[in-house]
Amino acid sequence: MSQNKSSFDLSRRQFIAGAAGLGLTTLASGLIVPSAFAQEATPKRGGVLKLGIGGGSTTDNFDVRVLNDWVPVNQAYMTFNGLVEIDKDNMVQPELFESWEPSADAKEWTFKIRQGVTFHNGKALTAEDILYSLNLHRGEASTSAARSTAGQFTDVVKVSDTEIKIVLDSGNADLPYILSDYHFLIVPEGFEDWTKPIGTGPFVLESYEPGVRARFTRNESYWKPNTAWVDAVEVIVINDIAARTNAMMSGQVHAINQLDFKTVDLLKRNPNLEVVQSAGGQHFTFLMDCTQSVYADNNVRMAIKYAIDREQLLTTALRGYGKLGNDHPIPVTDPFYAADLPQRAYDPEKSKFYLKEAGLDALNIELSASDAAFSGAVDAAAIFQGTAAASGITLSIKREPSDGYWSNVWMKAPFSMGYWGGRPTADQMLTIAYSSTSAQNDTHWKNEAFDAKLIEARALLDNAKRKEIYAELQQMISDDGGAMIPMFGDYLDAVSTKLGGVTTHPMFNFMGARLAEKVWLEA
Amino acid sequence: MTSKLKAIPISAWLGLTIVTLNLLVFVFGPMLAPYGMNEIVGAPFDPPSSQFWFGLDQNGRDMFSRLLAGAQMSIGVSLAASLISFSIGIPLGFVAALFGGWVDTVLSRIVDTVMCIPVLISALVVLQALGSSVPVLIFTIALLDSTRVFRLARVVAQGISVLEYAETARLRGESLGWLITREILPNALPPLIAEFGMRFCFTFLFVAGLSFLGLGIQPPFADWGGMVKDNQQAILYGLYAPLFPAAAIALLTIGVNLVVDWLLNSGAATQGADR
Amino acid sequence: MIQLILKRVALGILTLLLVSALIFAGTQLLPGDVASAILGQNATPQSLAALRQDLGLDLPAWQRYLTWLHGFVTGDLGMSLANRQPVADLLWPRFGNTMALAAYAAIVSVPIAVLLGLAAAVRRGGMFDRGINIVALAFVSLPEYFLGLLLILFLSVQFNLLPSLADTYSGMNFGDWLRATTLPALTLVLVTVAQMMRMTRTAVLSVMDQAYVETAFLKGLRTKRVVLRHALPNAAAPIVNVVAFNIAYLITGVVLVEAIFNYNGLGRFMVDAVAKRDLPLVQAAAMVFGAAYVILNSVADIAAIALNPRLRHPR
């Protein structure tokens, strides 16, 4: 780890220099570390790690441009490396980029490429590979989900064999964090056969049946020290939460992701497993399409936002494993969280008032709900249905099947449920889901003033000023946006007590989807 | 009359009692429920107590009240679907049997074709296409189920219509309607009633299965199948919650089957229920 | 008799044709346009029109049906829309899995069910008959997913005897495969044994009630002898029917069991395909199920013709 550490220190200093002491505080305070993981243990090599992961489909592949669910993302991190890595304290760490240096206005960034890294096919990692991989996401014709994020790269150029430069359309102090997006993974130049992935990652794909199972073996020439402990990883796709929990309880897998909030307290009693609870930016959304039917009227949106009993939802649907939401996506653990924004409460009278403003006495709406959004989403919808009645809102729940939910319902139904995994920076979260040009603006909310301020804040090096603008942006979403965000939910995984090296992580389940790389099997 | 009552075996009595009880719950259940169907009255999965007889469900709602409320949905949907499927299947089956010829051929071909596709798959496609609402659910199941009813009704009517008295009636020049209502229906009644029981059970389990796939009765309405699904995790932790709705389902189907068995033993054989 | 069998085969083929038409028509019900589903957010009117033409969606329905049918008959099941892979590659391995599980369950359940059914029929009204009937009734009445869950609870979580996850993969050895699929197979066995046993009993009893069997009893023959010599040959055909019917259920009706045990079978795959509006997949899978049903029924009918003593020795 020492080699890594020193380069981290270097990059960290440089980063701070560029960002003028941005002072992103850690999320560590929000993390709860299970007792068993607190003590140091000696890593062991060997064994076959079996993972039961929910969130896979027969349409999955390794195309880094379209990764969109937990199984493909976890598998991609087994196969590929990123340019940077977010650590368990929400800090950016070097990965294939060894270090970096921004220009004074944070518009031009020079990155040093890690040397001595080879792909699974033996080819050495070069600057061309990185250019190719980044360019997969650039341009209007790109099919990448990260297209809008990559849209701010006006130029990506090779400086030398060991360095590349990224030029931005406007300054962005968070660029290294932005590069941690799980779409920015590195493949060899010209690579196209996404069913037979070649990366620099810790494991090599051995067999693959999309949506069913996959097997990986250790990349014996993996560059990252103190990782890739196990000989092989078997991923079994288990979308049904009951089947997943059963598999964990009967000891057939070593870890499962996305626990059922309802039964997690009961699961904790099982002595053979540990529940890993990580607080982060994961939040659950009720998405109103601002271009469709009644939701085009902000009065209706406000009426709905006041019609939900957030406290009850949090205690019932999440069993308290989360925090209240304030209709914007920034978690309380984020340094730019708008603490002054008053918490929106359940208020049927206000809700009625807004309905009246919209010229309505009553409202009949349909909500598309599915446990694909999060486990317990349908119950959450039923609770909302109960509290909304007091405001004269008659909600009917359309229970959608989990399979196909993200392609058929999300971003298509006028009122649907969804979730967002957290992003390492406020800018990323706000950009991906709320900027007008984002392909994943899932409420179709478009606000020019918001877009302009977002870009302004991005380049600012003055932290106080930046915080002010981000607070403003949060308020805009909260008071005008199409997302009702009643709560943030912790990431919950269960791991076998036989697993060593497990930590909490603010980004996603399964240690930022990199669990396979980090853990070892005890005896 | 007493002698006839004595002839009823104990198992049939049991079955009749269960069915009657369920019908009473079906009619009066919601009035008897101590709590609201969606009222959260305590912590999730609280065990049974004197206040909450069957404990609380996964959201902290009273299981007993939800069972009572759910009876209306679960039994209602199955009952409605069965009634509709019989009112489609029986007339068509009788007509096919009496007319014979091309009418019979066409109807039988259509029915055979529909029956070749697994019910669950046909139902899935229709429910996906039209969205799962209670009326859609009822009509989809009724329509798919009417093919089975048609087959039985046709066979039964064929058997009866060649019997001498029906033949005589036809020779007397009685109308088709008279023939059906006066001669065929009374004789066909026992096997049809038995079949009704079986179709009802099938539909009942089928709706429960659809709920399991998320396409059955939609929340917030309670239905027994959905309640089993929603609470199923609890059983792995030694909690009773899902046992109650599962027991309710099992009890009702056993009750109906006991009655059916009795009817069958005293009447003609019929095709078995298929799931 | 040959003529009868040929007639039955012809009827089966005709039924399959009708089934194909129904499936094609039925899947047209599913909302959503295939072309826009493929293009997603990148769709422009021009690219939509081009793709529609490419896929032949601009042709009238009957023409598309004929193309599809021709492809199906020649083994070309088309391309999956969601997966962009040939349907055949996705479908046949899963169909194989479904058949394997069905075979496992059937091999265990058919002999048990038929024997129990016969035994119950022979001892009609006796303690054995009543007892087994009640037990069977209980199993028929429980939702199968609940049965599966109980098995997981006892055999998997509590005593850790068998895996709850039917995790199978190609290249697995047979012993491992048996272990992995025992719980789902057992669930199916419990359901079908109960069902088949009851139906077998009914079939045998209805034969026994017929006049010539009564005569045999009246002649003073022992029950066992009457059943074996007189009732069984005549009940064979209905029993074959019952068995065929239950095997059809094992192939086409096990979606829920597949879901509970995370088994990679065709049923669950098809449910996914319906949710994704992947029409070629839905059509192909429905067709395979329909064909399985028709073939099993035809086989049962032909077996019935072959087994029927009166038809075997035509008057």
C-alpha cells in the first residue's frame, strides 16, 4: 500500500493546490463500522468468492458506455480499472492516473499515466488507450450514459507517452472526482467486442451468461498491490430479494447487496453474517415528469411534495436506515448541503392550498411503482397513498414488474418511482439528474437559470461562494423541481463473517462496487 | 330429508362449514375488521397478541383486519372470474354439443388453440398490454378459464343430449332453449358445480400467483396471495406473519375441494383441476 | 388404428398452426413500438422510418406473420430486440434447463403418484384412501411458492441440507446439478404427486364403476385381481392422459418455482421478455410452450388409442 500512499499524498497536495483548499470534508462521520471489521486482520490469498448480486438482466454486457445496474457495474470493476478511485472516506485516489495537476483556473488538467500496467491480453497501457476510452463517451453520436458529463471535455490530448491533458469548457475544480464515474473505465485502443472484455482489472472473465452468472479468475499480473486476494469470483445474479436473502442465510454466497430494509433487523441476528451499513448519497425519488399532464404545473408538484409524511415513510419503509430528504439530491453528509433550507414537513393544508392555486379541488393521479426502485418501494407508495388522501389527492398505484422497469417505466411514466446512487460531489449529482442537457434528467425539468449557476459554481475556487450557490441550486430543485425526494437510504449489504477486508463505503453497495477486488476469504 | 343429510360424510360437512364461513367473511369481513386495512398500528412483524390476534404485517398493519379485508378482494375476484367464465363457457359448450357440425368444430378449435398456450403466459401478455386493474384481471382470467368450462360443458351436454329423454324431447319438437334449461342443465348440474368449485380454487391460487409476480391485485388493496408474498421473508426468521394468509388460502381451497369431492362421489366424474 | 394416429398427428399440426397465429396476434397487443424501443432516446423520425422498413414493420401483419412462421419452421427464431442476439441462442439453453428440471420432477413423481392413486382406488373409502386424500388435498391447496418457501426454511436455512439457490451452469457435474436442483424439483414433486394421485384415483374409479368391472366383482373375484386384470387396462388411457397433463404443467407452469429458487429456466425468461416487450422472444417462447403442450397431448392421445383394447382389436 506504501507505493499507493505516497502517490496519493502527492496528488492530494496538488489537488488541494488546484482547488484552493476546497476542503471537502469526509463522510466518515456518517459511517457505521461493524465491530468485526474494525480490527486489523491479515489478508489471505486463495478461495473462490461467491457473490449474490441483485440488479442484472439478460441484456447486460460489458459496454462501459451503457453500464446501468449493479451487476454490470460490479463486474466491470472486476474487469477494468478506472482513472481514479473513490476511497471509503469519499476521497479521490489515483488509479490508472497516477497523479494530476490543474491549471490555475482549473480549466486545463494534466494527468500522469501509471506505468507498467498491462491489459489481460498482455498489451501495455498507453496514452492512446486512455484517449480512446474517454472518447467513447464524447460527441453527439456517442451512446454513452456519461455523454453529458464528458460534454464538458472540449479536448482530450496526449501530451507525451506518460501524460495526457483534459481541457474543459469551463473551470471545474472537481474534475478528478468526475473521472470516478463508473462509465469512465479503460479498455485497449480500438476495443469493440463488449462480450469478451479486456481490461487492466483484478480479474479476468472466464465464463459469462448475462443476467444469470459469471465467473472470473484472478489476473495474476495485476498491478495494484494488496488486492485481488481470491483465486476466482463467481457472480450469481439474484434479482429477487427473498431469494437473495435465502442464499445468504443458507451460506451459499459470501455476500449480497441491497438488503430488504424491512427485515434487516432480523437478519442481523444471524451469527454467520454481518450487515454493512453505509450512509451516503443514495436517495429515493418520486419522479414527476415536468413536461407531462398536470405535473407541468409547479403548484401541483408542490401540492404533492407537501402531501407525503416523510417521517412515517422513513420509519416504516426504511426502518429508520436513512435520513429525511428535502426534495433535493444533496445528502447531509455533503459539505455543500444546504443546512439552512427548512425541512419540508407533512402539511395537508398547504398541499390543498397549492392544489387550489392550480385551480383544482381534488387530484386523481397514478403512480408507477416497483420494488426495482428500491426494496419496499411499493409499500412506500402505499404509505404515500394513505397520507396524500388527506390533501384531496387520490393516488392509484400501478405496480410495475421489476424486470424491464428501467427501460419501460423510468423516464417514461408521468409519475414514477426511482432512486439515485450518490455521487462523490454535489456538482456531479446536480449535473446528471437536473441539468437540462443530461440524458438522465429523469424529471425532464429544464431551468436555464439553474444550468447557468451550475456552471458558474463548478469553476469557482472560492469555497464560501460556491457553497452559497449550491444552496441556491438545492432550493431551486426543492421548490420547483419535479422530484419529490422524501428520504435518503443507507446502503445495506450482508457479508459472511468469513470475509475479511470489508469496509463501509459512501459510494454504492459493495464498497463502491469494488468489493471483489478488496476482500479475502478467511481460512 | 334427514336421511339425505345423514348421507353427507363428515369431510363434506367440514368443507361446507369452511366454505360458509369464508362466504360470511366475504360478505361481512370488512365490517368486522377492528382496524383499517391500511392503518399502521404498530411495529412491523409484531407477534400476535390479545390486541392484534394475528400480529402485524411487514408495514405494521393489523394482519387480522387485513385478512378480513383481503377476503373481499381475493374471494371476490375469483368468484367473479369463475361466474363469468361459466356464463361464457356453459352456453357455448351446450350450443356446440347440441348443434354439432361446423359450429362445434370451429368453437372447439378455437378453445383448443387458446388452451395450448400456458394460462400464465396469456395472462401476462394481456395484463401487460392493458395494465393490471381489478376488472381487467377478472375478465382476463374469466376468458382464459372459460375454455376449460366450455370443454366440460360440451362433453357433459353431449352425454346427456344423446340420452333417450333428450332425444324424445327433440322429436317432440321442443325448442333449443327448452332443451337446455329443462333437460340438459338439471342433469349437467352436479358435474358443473363440482367443476365450479375446482375452477374457483384454480383461479384463487392463480391470482395469488400473479400477485407473487407483481401483476395481481394492486396495493393498497389487501389480497391473501399478495400478503403471503409481502410477508414471506419473515418466515425465515421464525415469524408467523405469512402463515396466516397462506393458511387462509389453504383452508378455503381445502374446504372447496372437500365439497367438490363429495359432489363428485355422488355424481359423474369430471376432469381434474389443473393449475 | 394407423389411420386414427395419422389423423391425430394432422390435428396436432393444425392446432400448432392456429396456436402460432394466436401468439402472433396476441403479441401484437403489447403496447410500444419495436423500432422506437430499439432506438430509445436517440430516435428521430427519419431513423425510425428507416429502422421500421429495415425490420419489415411497414409490411401488413399477415405478411409479417408468414415471414415469422417461415423462419420458425426453418429454425430461425429471429433476433431478440433487447439482447441483440439470436433468440435461438438465448432460448434453447433455458428450454434445456426447464426440460431437465421437469424430467427430474417427473421421474420421481409419476411412479409414486400412479402407484398411490391405484392404491387409493383399490382401497376406496378405507383409511388409507381417506388419509392420503387429505394429505394430497393439503398439498394441492397450498400455493406452490409457499411450499417452496417452507422447504427452503427447513431444508436449507434451518438444517442446511440442500441449497436454496438452484445455481446451475454448463459444465457442471451431474451430482452437483442434482443437489442444486433438488429443492425446486421437490417442490414440483409435492405439487404434482398430489395432483396426479387424485386424478389417477378418479380415473381408475370411474372405470371400476363401469358395468363389466361390477360384473367381475359379482363373479366373486378379489379386488386386486379385478383392478389389475379388468380395470387397469381400461384405465391406462386416462392415466396416460393425467400423466401427460402433469408433465405439460411441469414444463409450462413453473414460473413461480423458478423465481423462488432463482432457476434459469424458460418460464422466468419469458416473464422477463414480456416485461421488456421483447416480441421475438415472447413469440418464440410461447411457441415452444405451445408446441410442448400440443406434442404431449398428441402423444397421450396416440398412446390412448394404442392402449385401448377395443381400438387395438377393431371390430
